[in-house]
Amino acid sequence: MKSHVVPSRLTILAVLLFGALPAYAQNPDLVPHAQPACGAANAQFQVTTSDTHAETKADPGKALIYLVEEQKLRVFRDVTVRVGLDGKWLGATRGTSYLSFALEPGEHHLCVDFLSEFLEPGRLVSLYGFTAEAGKIYYFRARTMASVSSRGNRDIAVLDLDLVNDDQGKLLVANSPLSVSHPKK
């Protein structure tokens, strides 16, 4: 009588994820175009989370931005997402968490990325250009997720950045801890 060993779902997922990630990372030729929105490629952040919530009103004459990382992809540990604006890193989130910051009205270019030793060339980037108005609050969601398309093409690792409505944004912030980040030296 033959004995068959059936791999567990976790084993299958790990093989698919680690085997396919390098093939589906972003095109390295596109990443330099992100530099005007992001920051220096070698910047790293130490990130902790806190149950304290940030101010919910914009400073006079400024806009207020909330960026929530909604993590749907987790292999061994939480994903750290760096957040940049107009070519400078502002900080980072780790796992499902958020950060907030005030900014001057006008045209801005928001960047989120995450680095991984499992991705080739090692970085996923998502960008969003917008015009901020004084006194307004904007809610952005950065989602890290894994997916498989209906055509069988595997888009294993995805980083998506989108502007969400106020109701959804308030819900995401209320259900997420605050990320506190400091540049690593």
C-alpha cells in the first residue's frame, strides 16, 4: 500500500510566495521615477506603535493627512511601509497602523514603498499626486496584500495606495494604532 504525503496549506503558500515573489516585483526601470515623490533609497526607520490617537483637526492654513497601512500580506513579520512626500521621507508605518501629518496647501506627491529581501529588485512603490486644500483632512490607505488574478497570472505581492472617503478613513484610523517612527542611524 502506497502512502501519500499531502503538503499543508501553509507549506504550499510558502512555496508559492517565496518562489513567485521575485518574478512579480516592480520593474526596476520604473523605480527611479518615484524618487521625486519618495526619499533617499537607503533611508530606514525604527517603528513602534501606540494606542494614542493623533489630532483630528487641521492646523489653520494647512491640510491634515492620515495615511493608514492596511496589511493584508504577512509572512513572518509585519511589513514596514515608508511614507514620503515631495521627495522626503516623513516616517513609516509597521503592520496595520497609521501616521498623520500637516502640510501646506498646493500640489503634492505622496509615495509609499516597502523593502523586502524576498522581492527582486527588493522594493515595491505606489504613488499618488493630489492638490491639498487648507483646512481639509485627507485619508489615504496603503494596502500590502497578496493576490492571484483570475487569468492565472500571479500578482503575489502588491502595494496599493488610494484616497478613501472621510467615513472609511475615520473607521480605519479608529481601528489602527498610531505608528511612531524615527530614522535609523
